[in-house]
Amino acid sequence: MPGSPSSVNDFLACPRLWWLKRQGVQGRVRDESAMNLGIQFHSMMAEVMNGGAYVVAWAGKPPLVSESVAYVMEQEGDTLKEQGVIGTEVNLGGDPAEAARHGRYSGTCDLVTENGTGLTVTDYKTKMHMASQYADRELRETQRSWQLKQYAWFVQEQYGRPVTHVRKLLVTFGPVLKVWLVSYPVTQQELSAWYEQAKAIWWEMDQMLDGLMPTWQNGDSCERYGWEHRCVMYGICWEGETG
């Protein structure tokens, strides 16, 4: 079973961060309000893309999220649906509880659509605030995204059809509501090359979990987003705190 995309992301940033999370260590508490809004957004988008009566379903939902979903559908709804929705919140194999533990889990793809030549996989990303220059970087990352390549690989296995495009829907809630949708083609050669790399990384993760290879710290990742957003395990790794 592969490592979840979030698990691999942690591992590539810092093996010690990933290992500590796998051991259930609790690091610094973070404000999760933005994450909770993102979860609500994903849930409401699934309702809309499945043809639900979303205006009624929004009763009691956060106004900011409701407004965002409405704006997305007005601006990009037809493009998102392409030639038909194949699936939303598609479980690609494994126990969803493992995703929360950064464990063995293929992932959950936000949206799979028909594009006429194959399938498109789409990932939703929400941010509370993001300056334009960082939005551009986030959108360019779509072409290189490990997560989207993992989704593409396992979507192909699940549906028996080739994935030809990967997309990202980026939504910033404030200070001004903005929506971007970017798409990149992906080839079978590219996905096969990704899978060979993935197997090597998953093997290394197994070796560390089994105690056959030591974990190590990547100090360069501790403050990659600035001190305010430093790694949640910083105090444990460098200041003698206990989890």
C-alpha cells in the first residue's frame, strides 16, 4: 500500500517530521479554522458537482464557504464538469483513517471528469489569504504535484481508463475572494516514471518504520514558511519539549 500524498509530502520535507507523526506524537497546536473551512468547501463542492440542491444544503453552512462555492460554480462550473462528472471525493483505496495518521492510503481525489480523450483529475486547494505572486507559484506547482500524479495513477487503476490531464482549483477566501483553475496534460510515460520514483520512496519509508534505516532531520524545512508557520515539531526536535 502506498504512502498517502500528505504522508509523502511530510517525508520529503523532513523524515523526522513524518516519523514523529506516524508515532502519534502531538506537536505544537495550530489554528485549524482555515482547514475546517477547506473541509466544508470540499464537502459542498461534492454536493454541487453531484447535482444536489445545494442552495438548500447550504442552510447553516459558513457564509464565506457558501459564497465561495457559488462563485466557483458561476465562474468555472461548466469547465469543471467538462464532458461529465465521473466521481467526487473518490476513495482510491485504503482505510481513510490512515490518511489522518499520515499512513498507508492511496488518497481521495476531489473530482474525476470525462474530457473526451480520457479522464481529468482535479484537486481543490483553499487558502485564507494569498498574495498574487504566491498564487502563481501554487498554480505552477500543479504540473509537478506529487499528489496529482498519485491520484492520476490510482484513478487509472480504479476506472481502467487513462488520465490525460491534471487540474487544480485554487480558492482564496480573503481579503478578496478569488478563484483560479489551471490544467496540465500528463502522459503515460510521465506517470510510469513517477510510479518508479514512488516505489523507491515508499520502500525507504517502510525501512524507517521497521527500524532498518534511521530517520534524519531536515533543518532547512523547519522555517520554510517563516517562523510564525514553523514546523509543528520544532519544539520537540530542537527545544526539548515532549509530545
